[in-house]
Amino acid sequence: MNIRERWTLTAAVLGSSIVFVDSTVVNVALPRIGRELPTTLFGVLEGQSYIYNGYLLTLSALLILAGALSDFYGRRRTFLLGLIGFGATSVLCGLAPNMEFLVASRILQGAAGALLVPGSLAILTSTFTGEAQGRAFGVWAAASAATTILGPFVGGILVDTISWRAAFLINVPLVVLAVWATIRYVRETRNESATGRFDWLGAAVIAVAVGGLSFGAIYGQQRDWKDPVAYVALGAGVVATIAFPFLMARSRDPLVPLELFRSRNFTVTNISTFLIYGALYVTFYYVALMTQGVLGYSAAAAGLAGLPGGLLLVILSTRFGALAARYGPRLLMSLGPALMALGVLWFARVPATSRAWVFTPGDPSSWVPPTDYLIDFLPGQIVFGLGLAMMVAPLTTALMTSVPVRNSGVASAINNAISRVGPQLAGAVIFVAITASFYAGMAARLPGTNTSDPTFRHDYSPMNVPRTADERAQAARDESTNAFHLAVIVGAGLLAAGAIVNFVGISDQVALEAGKREPVAAT
């Protein structure tokens, strides 16, 4: 790897990493933001929700538009615009005088972030080939995982020692380095066959489709599916999703060429992405709730409990990416989700009486996890992490080698949009099932109790159990554990389905032949 390739990889990794880390680091800052920032348009809890979800919504809704822009106008140019926009909006977030200003800045930050994720992968695809490309995808995946894992931890340190504002302003030096590397070393490439007009109508329709589905799923969960706004948003998303392929078929210069879906590997990879990332969302969400809400882990301890699996992804991802480029991604993409399913199923043995992993900062002896963690969680985390490392980079390899390099930006964007919206939709459906299971169990355990009463539901919800020893709290612990078991079984089922889809559908020959393509010449 020469100096240009190294700095190109560095720029791509930095650009995508800041997007991933800002989707997680803000979580630990929300309580402090709620206490310190004044608000007039909405309540504190509502404002905190908008800070988090506003970013994710614009990021998800604009991904496919951003990928198409990078192919049409130039990947380096679009990536630079995203970097500059992300840096500027990070400053706005860090200097926000009130909640409303911060919400608006986060929405703009999500829009800038949408330009970075598909652009980073498109740049790597047009720069590297063969085994070097597989290793580059592995580094990209490992860095994304590392920033996602370490984001809450680093954010917590910044919030506790400096200010919540530092969690946003820390992006600025990373953006400056990425901008320098991009200007100096990244070559400009674009889809040379794109000579017509840009499809802005298609861009608007797909934004409504992705944004409507994403907003509807998030808002519906927040409002317990009692607000019609969620159903209106979902309906608009569904209508736009159905209309989009017909619009693309009639367009002279479509935003998303429908021939992309004639590629077997492209279609199969996106189907498995929907299944696998849906399982990841469910697993991570409910493991976090179970460890803290039922077992009594602190937030930091819950984060550390999931660290072994994440470390395996960081350490092994590059190696598996190279293996996928050399031998083909099919076997790794099949074994990986299968191992992940086994790891998730291990969590189904966790009882409501598992002892909490509690530690006191400054007391080294308190950092030793209880025996229950070593038995109930650690083996599953290791198997899960090994499978995750085996799957992520090969999936990226299969995706990016399944389409012509000229369409790499929009192809990456489609997959990223599916990886974000799919889990939200799957999570919304599973949330309904989990909640229904929990309250049905509580009604059976506590005859005569009105489990539909809003006050009861405020005090007792799945995996959010009061720290008392009364009959209701014990019933809530037991039924939360049963609901958690249901969640991990569903998650394991989605992972197993993803493994089967990959084993049946992925073609190694297509990936290996595409991996031999020459890098795209600079324009």
C-alpha cells in the first residue's frame, strides 16, 4: 500500500467513523444536555428524543440521494462537502444556546453525515482492487466498530471531565485531518456514463420512502402506537416505496438504475442485511435493557459487558476481509451469522436472579465481574463477536463487488439505508410482541391488576424494573426475563435466516472476478 492509498484509506475511515460515533456518543450526553439547555418549544424528554432521532432520520432519509450525488458529481467532491458540513454542524451543536438550536443543528448534521458513509465506501472501491480491497473494507469495518464501541465510553469521559459540548467539538480536529487527506491524496472519480440530468424527483420520492418508514417506526414506538402521526408517516413511506421502482423504470436518467437488482449478489446481500442488522438492533437494544433494567448493571458496566464481542470484530475484521477477497465471501457470510445466532441463543439462559456486575471507580478489586457474567454472558459474547467479525467485511466485499464501480456510491447508499431503516422496522414489530408478552404475563401473575392503566405502565415496563422486593417487582423481573428470552430467540432466528440466504444466494465467482477490476482512473 503506497502513501496515497494509506491516506485515502485514512480519510475514508475518518469520514465514516465520525458519523457512526455521533450516532452513539450523544446518548451519554443527553441527561446533561437536558439539565443545562433551556427549552421553550417542547419538553426536556421530547427535546432529548429529537436530538437523537433527528440526526438518525435525516441521515437515513438522505443516504441514497447522497450516494447518487457522489456517483453523478464526483465522489471526492461530495465527500469533501460532507466533511466540511459535518465539521460546521458539529461546531453549531457544540455552541448551541438552547435545545431548539441543538435539535436543528443535529438535523443538519445528519444531512452532512449522509454524504460521508456511502462516499467513503465508493472511494475505497474505486481505489483498491483484489485482496487489498478486502483488507481496506476490513479496516473500514473495524474502525466503524471501534468508534461505535468506544463512542459512549469516550463521550462519557468528555461529558464528566469537560462538558457535553466537547462530545460534539471533538469532531472538529478529526474533520480537519480528513479534509487535508482528501484534498491531498484522494483522486476524483465519478460515473462517466452519467451524462443526463440528475434525477431530483427520484431523490425526493426515495427520501419520503426512507424517511417516512424510519420516522413512523421510531415515533410509533415512542408513542406506544397510539398517535396517528406514526401511521400516516408509515403510510407515506410505503406508498413512496411502492411508487419508486415504477418511477425509476420510466426515468431516462434514474437515480437508482434498476439493473443493479439484476445482480444476484447485490440483491441477496441487501436481503441478508435487512435480516442480520434487524437482529443486531434487537439484540443490542434488549441486552442493554436487560443488563441495566433487570440485572442492575451500571451504564458503564453494561458497556463493558459487550466489549469482548466488539474487540473481536476490531481485531479480526481486516483478516476476514482479506480472506473474502482471496477465496470469496460466501462461506464467511454464511458461517458468521450462524455463529452470531448461537451466541445470541446463549443469552436465553440468563435468569432474573443473575448477579449484577457493579464496580466502584477507584477500587480495582470491584472491577472483577461476577461468576454469573462469566457463565451467562461472556461465552455468548465471544461466539457472537467471532461471527460478527466473520460477517461484516465479507458482506461489504460482496456488496461492493456486485455492481459496476460507476454505481458504487448509490449501491453503498442503498445498503446503508437498508441497514438503518430495516432494523427500525423490525424493532418496531418485535417491540409490540415483547410488550404484549410482558403485560400478558404480568396480568396472569397479578390477578385483578389493570395492566392497561397508564400509571401501572409507567412504573412497570419490559426490562425496566423498580428496585423493590414486593410482589409486583418480582413479577416484573420474571416477566422481563421471559420477554428478553423471546427477544433473543427472535434475534437468533433472523440471524439464522440471514445465514441461509447468504449460503443459498451468494456467488463467490462473481465477487472474485469483480475483485480483479482495475482501479478507476482519476478524472
